[in-house]
Amino acid sequence: MGRRIYLDNNATTPCDPRVVDAMVPWFYKHPGNAASRNHPFGWEAEEAVDYAREQIANLLEVDSKEIIFTSGATESDNLALKGVYEMYARKGNHIITVKTEHKAVLDACAKIEKLGGQVTYLDVKEDGLIDLGELEAAITDKTILVSVMWANNETGVIQPMKAIGEICEKHGVLFFSDATQAVGKIPTLPKETGIHLMAFTGHKMYGPKGVGALFVNRKKPRVKVTAQMDGGGHERGMRSGTLNVPGIVGFGKAAEIAKAEMAQDAARLSVLRDKLQAALASQLEEVYINGNEEHRMPHVANISFKHVEGEGLMMMFNQEIAVSSGSACTSASLEPSYVLVALGLGDDLAHSSIRFSLGRFTTEEEIDYTVEQLKTGVNHMRDLSPIWEMYKEGVDLDKVVWAEH
Amino acid sequence: MAYSDKLMDHFKHPKNVGTLPKNSKQVGTGLVGAPECGDVMRLQIQVDEAGVIEDAKFKTFGCGSAIASSSLATEWLKGKSLDDAMAIDNMAIVEELALPPVKIHCSVLAEDAIKAAIKDYKAKNAIPA
């Protein structure tokens, strides 16, 4: 096996070794069920879960009773949306969300529509940000919930959370955020932001997979969600199921590390990300940065290399460098990323996009190597590309009559 | 999803990349696909006086499977009569490169490109299709 460089941290992060060390005893030495009330095995498991809940609450500056453990962000998204829809049915049936949300939100909303709910899907501007005026105009007397992700998984674009919170407050509407890509990487304080429910997960912040959480505001207002998983009434009745003690311990440790190191990680990674972006943009022609560059996660760059197909480009170096592409050539639909299309990118630029997401363990040397490999890859693909040749000859590609298939 | 060695070889070391003079009567050009669909294939044949394909070139914008399919197609075209070239079936490309099901459309595109190039050549030389 040759060298391997991981620049796909928005898909998942590696576990921090300190997280793994914290988890190990909870698999064997302390095997108890946190709901077992009659022996020390249960008591110590419950204590460990409570401690992790505190660590996570500390990161968000909330009360530990406001943290509901789940299996991950997808479950948290489902619990928040469907749980609020059921719980607040008497108040209204209208939810507002955004076209660039994660599928876990969009598909949960589609389900709610099938159940009789109404959902408004806001457009985004060319830079990926929503229009606050459009959001406010969409609120009706039937609106119960606004759902806006903190940071986008594909572009890293950060929405104006505080302003959205103020609009929700003004209209007495609950505010839910899928903050999966933001928690543990930038400050995400629901109380300061006016967020009532917030979904996030361990494996995007150097914790383990299979454990997530939903923040549910307890005071002013006291928010409740209808359970979507029925059983033993764990997690204050909102989410039944035996708690994943080792996973929760790891999640807690990851939150503690994030609180201590987030600022320095972000500062270091933004320098590396900017170096990567500047090198590619200056050393290759026709390079486009997707999404607002100012309101963006520090470790993410989504870049289109015009007239090069993203999946083919990745194949040039994917034995060594892991990234992802908005080209959906592997899917049967052949549709490119709906997120990039929502930003108004033509399908051709969406097909040409690569997402680089750096992480805590990314080194400068890896970035330098990646720049060299990308240059070689893009140049190879352009040598092969008939539309690059046509572009270079001055053919107006918009005027070509293509034989679409 | 791991690709076959043959596919990777055609992708990393594609055969017959280039451009033939498209205005020559000896040359037929097929341009299929669209940038919006994520693949565009341009395949060209050069036909000798005996009606045999003496050279073939391609350029492709697309994924690895699309590039490999067109590279393989140009290899197969050289030395074939127009009738034999017309008979190349996309499933033969699928088998040769072990394309996964989601990539079968790449082989279809290559077959379309071959047929479009032959059609262009015949039209230029007033040969009935």
C-alpha cells in the first residue's frame, strides 16, 4: 500500500486516539447497561453516560438535561422534524427548510408532506446563503418549525444562524438546526443563537460512528418532541433504546477535546485550506470556488475545474488521495449534486466539482502533495477533453447542439 | 467499487487520444453526449480507399469508464470495414472492461459515437447509410 491522504473529513473524521483510549474500558471492563439500577455495573455505566452528557453540554453551553442521545445525526434530524410535527400538530402543520439541506432533513420533510404536512423549501443565493427576507415572508400562522443547517456538508457555507434565530423568535416559531458539520469545529451555541433543537453526531468531530445527539431546549420555551422510537422510555421518553455506552463515552471525550482545541484547529486548517485553494487557482486555468468564501467552514473548499469531469479526475489519484465530487456519475440518475445546482451552477460545473475537507490530522506536506497530484490530474483530463479543446479553439459551448442522452 | 485492470489501463494510458482533420472527406466525426450529462465523447475515424478504417482518434470528457470505453472503441475500430464497425455492440465493451451496471451507459455512448462517426463519413462521401 502506498501513501494515503485523507481529505474527506466531511464524510467522516477519524477517531482521535484519545477518544479511542477513553472508550476501550467500556466494552469489557465496564460492560453494564446504563439503565440497570440494581448493581454497580449499571451505576458506573450511568455515571459514564452522565459525564459524557456534561462534556457535550459544556461544548454547547447548555444544560446536560437538554442532550438526548441517538444513533447519529440522521436519527436526530428525523426525531426533531417528525417529533415536532407530531407534538405541535394542534398549533400548525407548516415547516420551512432549505433546498441545500442534507437528505436526512429533506427526506424527513418529504415524509411529513405525505403525512399531510406542508413544507416550504427556500432557495439559496449564488453564494449558498439563504435570503432572510424570503424566510420571514414564508412564515405563516400555521408555521411550527424552521429548519436550517448550520454549515453545508458540500460547500461548507455557514448560514446566518443568529439572524434566523431572531426571525423565529419574533414570530414565535421553533428553530431547528442540523449542525452536524459545525459542532466541534466552530462555536455552536444554541442559547446564544436562538436555536431550540440541534442535531449533531460523534463521527464528524473525531468521535465514533453510531452515536449522535439532539439538543432539545428545556426552558423558555420548553420544547418537546414525540418519540419516534418506542420502547423502554430512555432519554426522558424521547428516545428509547439501550444507550451505546462506549460510543457515548467517546462522543463525550471528543466534545471535551473539541472545546479545548477547536480554535487552534480551525486557525491551522484555514491556513492550509487557503494554501490549497490559492495554489490550485493560480496554477490551473478555469478554476471556480463554490459557495461564499467568507461565511465558510475553515477546513472546506469546494472547487470546480471547468471542462473536467469530477469523478474521472478523482480516479486519477484516488488510490492515494481521498476527496469527494459533486459529480454523481456513480449514481444511476446521473444527476449532479443538488446542492451545487441550487447555487445556480450549471450542470457542467457541478459535474466538475471536487470537495476537499481537511481535518485535525491533515499536514501541510499532504496539502503540497495534493496540489501536485491535482495539477497532473486536471491537465491529463483536459488533454483528453473534447470540450476543453473546443473551449481553447474559441467555440461557444452554449451554442453547440449536444446530442443529449 | 474497484475497477478492472483493463479499465484502469485504458483510463491512465488511453490509446489514440487526439484529433483528425474533421474537414477531410476521409474522416468521419461523431460527437455525442452533453456537458450537462457529465460526458461528451468525440470519436473520429479515417477511412482508406478500400473502405477500411485505417485510423481512429478520440477525446472524452467524462468519468473513467467513459474514457476507457472510448479508448477501447478506437482500438477495435482500426482495421475494420465500415460494416464490421457498425456491428460493434456496447455489451462487448461492457464485458471487455468489466463495467459495473451503473456504467453501462458509458459503453452505450461509445457505440453511439462509433455509429455517429460512420454516419458522418457516409454523408460526406454520399454513401447510402
